[in-house]
Amino acid sequence: MYRLAILALAVLLTATLAPAQGVVFTVEPEVAPPGQTVLIIFENRNPYPVYLSAMIPPWAVLDASKQRIYIPASLPVSMPVPAYSKAQWAWDQRDNNKKQVPAGTYEVISYYPLVRLSATLTIKDQYLGVVGTPRPGARISLVMSAQKAAGFSYAVALSYSTKPGITLPGNRVFPLTYDFLFVLSRTVGKPLFERFSAKLDKNGQSTAHINIPRIPQLRGTKIYAAFAALDASSPGGVFTFSNAAEIHIQ
């Protein structure tokens, strides 16, 4: 009986602690504009369940100085994550005082027993992200954020390359190349390109769309998207601009 108890305890400890190499801890998306809900994902790739400990939070968010800015509620009981499954939580980018955290790089850590798992999250203003799967016939969204340019007009453009870019006054380089696709994206509207010229809302956010033609030969094509917030009083008429987001048509 004693040996059976020891064996059972060993099995429990093995299922709880040993499979760290079979656990994947991620944040989706890894780069997000301010205010976008982020998913914290704990994935068990082992052929047996693993357990998150009771009475401690399953994860926390640390700022650049390693201070915990957000800690969710502790788990009331030990939480099993079944074999080949995921546990996930949504975070609205607010700290424990209910305030939006500023743009920057954050570390999300897990309190998995005896193992420190972490993932990096970057909250970036002046940001453009792609939502949806780019493929022939699909409609994808370009999500934009530039808080400091709230209410400003914007212009989205596409290009086949990010280099050498377009030089702007003030030693700035807009991260797209002036090529045929750039001109096409700035002159052709619907049905291909929607809301490529509009205004950012009061939070400095907006969404544009690309309706990819149903042409199979487009598979494998890589293009890039970026936007600029416009202001007549800024050098070159450009107040700020985003990163160039890659769109790989599958």
C-alpha cells in the first residue's frame, strides 16, 4: 500500500513538473496597438495532462523594469490542461488599476510549477497589423493605430518592397518603395482597396481592407502595407507613419 502511494505521488509529480519541454507559452499577437485584446496561451503538447497550481495566478505581466503591472486572480483549485490542448486568457491591456498601459515592451510570465515560462509582448503606437489569412479571394483587414494622431487624416499604401523606402523631410524614411503597386494602391479604390484614405478616430485608430482578387497565380506573392498620418503643418505633410507589415498571399 505504501509503495502504491509513493508510485501515485511520483506519477502526479511527473505529470505536473516534468513536461516543461512539452509546454509552449505564447502571446497573440506578439505586437499589438494600444487597447487591442491580447490572448495569453498555455499549450500542452504532451500526451498527458499538466496542472497549473492552485492559489497562485496562472500568469502575470511585467514592465521593462520587471515590475508586475497586471496579475489576474489566483486559481481557486489546481487547473488541469489536458493532453494536446490549450488554456488561454484574454487581457485588455489594462493594469490592476484599470488603466491602459503605455506603449512599450512587456514580458508575460507563467507561474507553471518550478519552471519560468515567458513571452514578449510589444504594444506599439504608429502601428499597422494584418488581420485575416491572405489568399486569393480573401478579404483581409489592416488595423491601424497612432494615438498621437487621433482625428488626423491618413493614407494607406502598398508596395512590393520596403527598401530603399521613401525619404521624407527630417531625415525620415517611409518604409515602402515607390513602385507600380504603390501607385496602384493610392489611385484605385473599391473593390480592391477600402478605406485607404480616411480619418483616425478619437483613439487614433482605424481599419482598412484589401479584397484580394481570386487569382491563383497570386499565391506566394509578398507585398507590404504601411500608413501615414497626415498634417499640413508637419514636414512633408506627414505627421507620423507606421511600420511596414508583410502580407504573404498563401
